[in-house]
Amino acid sequence: MDVIWLLLVLLLSLITIQFMKIRQIAAHLPPGPTPLPLIGNLFTTKCQLNHKTLMKLSKIYGNIMTIWAGQTSLIVLNGYEAIRECLINNSEKVSDRPTTPFFKYYSEGRGIIIGTGQNWKVQRRLSIKILRNLGLGKKVLEWRIKSEASQLVEILVSQKGSAIDPKNCLTNAVSNVVAAVSFGHTFSLNDELFHHIFESSTLVAAFFGTRWGQLYDAFPWLMHRLPGPQQSMYKHLHFLKQYMLYEIRQHQQNPSAEPQDVIDYYLEQISKTQDDPSSTVDEENLIQVLVDFVLAGFETVTSTLRWGLLYMAVNQDVQVKAQKEIDAIVESIENLQYEHRTKLPYTNAVIHEIQRVSNVVPNGLPRLCTQDIKLQEYSIKKGTIIIANLASACMDPNHWKFPDTFNPSNFLDEEGNFQPNEAFLPFSAGHRNCMGEQMARTELFIFFTSLLKTLSFQLPKGVTEVNMDGIYGTTYLPHAYKICPIPR
């Protein structure tokens, strides 16, 4: 009994010391909910950095506040002004990623999404150059998107208005754009390998933002040994990397006369730098870049389109008005071009509004301060982790006419012209903004406009209520639903 009491006293003493240490550190940080020893604010946030929870907390603690994930402090930014001051005004100083346990396991600092330091700059610069060589911002890539959009329309028209879940066909169309650019080939809708790749990329991409992901970062030594979704994540990430290696070997065994895709161009660059011992243009980084492309390219555009069709079915007046505008300008989907967006202000506003309210990547990904910075009255030290609640900028009442409701007028002036809004940040901002923004914008416009030109979307007969809340992870996804695509 004496030993047990001694152990309890020691444990209590350690917890008390830890609590006092956190309180001492917290005194020099922006305000926030009181952290508990060891677990920090995991109870307050319910083990999840849900963007809606963070917005509620900001009403108590301010737009710059501190949240503790276990024993790690996170500076959370809410509202456009705070986000702009940090990500744009101090862009270079918050351009790195933290080496959290999950991020380290995911990429070990390689690639683009979680890459750090000079290696990240090299990979991003090279990847942008490759995408431009492959037609980013040019007609050749637009043609590929139009081809997938046409096939998607054909599949939905063939349903003859029956109620379906559009997820799989939307996923296949969007993913094939990324696959063609990355691997030089596409997948059929019924390809089991394609479904395995998508399932794996979805699970890995979502893991960080889930409760299990937050627990993993707070207690990696424990979570690594316990059963749970993290064990499945390990297997899926391993599969993705093995598949990327397979694609690379196929390209090496069957080289093209001229580079046709990301792998071809990257392998060409590897051969040019192979005599440079300091070069980070290597096979390990290529594997990670391909995984990054798949994770970023598959899920985000697909989920935005899924939200978009749901919003059209629920808001029939918006759908009809957009279709009338499209019919007046676009003769057929074969003639549709990305530049038509300037002649379709209402349709363009609808697409932007879908992005604004759906917030498919609500918190972006964390940044790391590479230098000391000043945010309002707070001094933020080098090495501090920053979380920008991008969804809060997209719902900031100081910058939107209708912040809490779906209304395309948020992007229209009094004459009905399209009006950009600086608080629209679905692609983040600053040095770590989304590299694929131009490609995503083109995909969303061509897919969405092609669908509305050819089909009308309605809820199944008898369905009067729809769950418009999302499923929270790294991405914010709609619940599964069925919809009736009716040929026009």
C-alpha cells in the first residue's frame, strides 16, 4: 500500500508540475481555454479542430487564440483580418510546416504538401514548371478536362432521371484528370485498382483532421501501439507509395520519346542532376510528390462538386437562373471554354459561393513560424505552430453580405457583375497557397457548367429534408446522398 501511495503522490506531483509549466508558458501566449495537464484542450475541442468549434471559441477568446493539442500550443487565427496579417503580411515568415508526428510519418519532410525548408522550395518550383509544360493554364489541359466532363455527362444522362449517389462517377471524372497528368493514363469507373487508390487517398487525406489524427499527434508513442484507424492509415499510405513506385518503374521500363506526364518530366530532371550530390530531385521525393498530387487533386474538387449538386437540388431557383445564363452563352458543352466564365457572371458567382459555404479544406494545413512575428498585440516566437481557420474568413460578417447562408449575391455587385472578394480563401494564401489552384478553378468551372447545361438536379421524390452539415476531417465532406439527374 505504501508503494501505491508513493506512486500516486509522484504522479500527482508530476501532473502538478506539468500544469504549472503549461500555465507559465501560456501566460506569454494569446488567450485561450485553460489547458489540462498532458491532454491540453482535447476535451474542449472534443479531440478535433472543427472550424465551427474554433469560430465559437473565438467569440470568447478573440480572433487570435491559443489551443493546446496535448502539450503543444497552437496559435489559431479566426476572421479575415487576422489571417491576412499572418499568412499574407508575414508570408515568408510562416512558410514552413511543423514536423508533427503524423506529418513526419506521412512524408518525412519530402514532397510539396508537408515538405519543409529548401527541399520544399525545390519540389514546388519543379512541380509548377512541370505542370506548365503539361498545359496548366493552356488549352491542352482544358481539353482533357472537357473530355472527362463529356463522359461524366453521358453517364449521368444514361441514368434517365433515376435517383443515384453521384460520388463514384464524379470521383472517377475528376481523378482521371489528375491521373492523366501524373501517370499518362486514366482509369475506368469499374476499375478495382482505381477504387483502391481513391479509398486509400481519401482515408490518408482525412486522417489528420479527425479525432484519431489529433490523438496521434498528442500521444504518438501510445497511438502507434494501440489498435484503431491509425493502423489502417499506415497500410493505405504504404499502398499509395508502393503504387507510385510501380508507376515510376513502368515509365522507366517503357520510356517515351518525349515527356508525356509528371513522372516523365521528373525522371528527366533526375537524370540531369544525378551527378549533383546535394540534389533533392530524387526518386523518394518523386514518390511523395505523386502521393501529394493524388491526395490534393482527387478529394477537394470531387467534394466541391458533390456539395455543388446538392446545393442545386436544394436551391432550384439558383439552378434555373444559372441554366438560363449558360443557355444564352454556351451553344453546347463541346464549345464550352474556361474563358466563358467572364460572360457567365451569375454561374461564376454560384461556383464561388459553393466553394465559400462548403469549405472543403476549412483549416488548411498548419504553418510553422520560421522567425519571430508580431500579430496585433501578440509576439509569436519562432517555432510556433499556426492554424488558420480559412472557413472563418469565408464566413466573416465584416466581409460578406450573407455570411451564413448560401447566396450567389455574395459575389455580385448591384448590376449583376461578378465581384471578387479578398476574404475568399479556399486555396489558402501566401507562400503555401494551393499550387493546383488554377487547375482546380478550371475543373470546377468546366465540370459544373457542363453538368448544368445538360442536366437538372432534383431531390428524389418524397425527400424534403437534407442533411447539409458535413463530415469533418482534414476535408469537410457532405454526407452520402441520392439525387436525380434529369436530362434537359
